[in-house]
Amino acid sequence: MAAVFLCTSVFWGAPRTGQVLAQVLEPGAGQGAVVAPGSGEPGSASDPVLTRSSLLRHLEGLFEEPRRKLSALERRLALVEQGIRAVQESFAASFPDLRGHWAERAVIALRARGIIGGYPDGRFYPERPVARAELAVMLARAKNLSPRPGEAVFSDLGPGHWAAGAIGAARAAGYLQGYPDGTFRPEKGVTRAEAAVVLNRAFSPRAGSGGSGVFRDLKGHWAAGDVAELAAAGILGGYPDGTFRPQRAMTRAELAVALARVLALE
């Protein structure tokens, strides 16, 4: 088997006739005499000749430091992944009523970003209707809005309300409004139609690979356009019977999934 020996000499300019930069030697052949650059016949090696073993040792030395750094980086990444898994598991464990639920992953992701939380008893209550105050808080956190309690000017909402800052911020941004009688009704449940309008105002998602947004119970409905846009973007969906049920309460699980989807699209 032939071996290739490379010359270590450096020549400026184009190689001259007879100049040998590499030599192929058959096994058993001697390393021969050193020939000055620019002289000698093909088959002669210019000074000095590297053996295959010394060349491999040299190349291994070149890659040793990058290999060491890569191994250290891989170890750090493994620690980061372990930390992420630990955080996710701790979030999931904090909501015993959410384990195995279809909205579990969305809730974990939102809680990791500080957008959503549970109740004092440690539960999430995924099927509970979303209150208007809760929706305002989630929106303000998702959009990084600064609290503006002074904007929460409603007859049933004082500046000391726990969600006043978020409600004021959402109102100032044009995402949420009050009722004609001057109230906000913070504990009132949000319907699916209302949630669709608010989400579309706040995020304006682009159409994607979602559904057509055509639901047989939305013809002429005031929220039909917003629902259609969110459905086309894959943010909201309907029911197997082809309805959207706009007056049905939006649950905490449904809103969590919609928020997780729309934030992933931004």
C-alpha cells in the first residue's frame, strides 16, 4: 500500500519544473536523500519528509482543543436541558388537576413565561370560565404592558383591585373596553366570541395552516370576522359538528392553548 509524504518547505510563487511537493513511496522504500527545492526528478522528496504517523499525530493535536471545548459545551447543554425539564416538571406537579390534560403543555409553557398561574389551593381549574379580570392580566403579561391602574376608570373597579393595573393597561392599548353603563364587570366570564375579538385585536396573527374559519352558527355574527381570522391562523377551532358556539364561556384551558399558539406565531 502506497504512503503519501508531504513536504514542509514553503515556496513563494508558482512551482518550478521538477519541484516536488509530495512523494508517494512504496512500502519498504527508504526516505532517500534530501533534494533542494527546484531540482531533482519526480519521485525525489524535498526537505524534510513527514511520515504518516507523525502527520496523524500533528493533525490529532490540531483537533484536540476543539474537541475538548465541544465536550465542555455538550456537558453545559446537558445541564441546561436537565434544568428545563426540572422546571417543567415542577410546574406540572404544582397543578394536580392538569396532569394528562390536553392543555397541560400550553399551561406549562405560559407559566414558565409568567403569563398564567393557578389558584391559592395549588390547582389550575382548566375547565373554569375565564373571568374578564383574568383575561386582562394574561394579555398584559403576554404583551409586556406596564401596569396603568389610573386607566381602569370604571364604576365597579377601584384602583385597589388586584387586576386594576392590567385592566388599565389593556384598556389603554385598546384590547379591552367596559360596558355602556360604565362598569367593567371583572368577575364576569368571557365568551368564546369575546375572547376571539380580544385576541385578534392584541395579536393580529397571520393566516397559516389552520381551518377555514367557516362555522355554521356564525353567519352574520358580530365576531365572525375575528373568529375566521384566528381559525385560519390555527389559533382557535370549532366543534366536530361545525359550530363555534360563540356564546359559550371560554375556559382557562382553551385560552391557554390559544395564547400559547398565538405567541409561538409572533
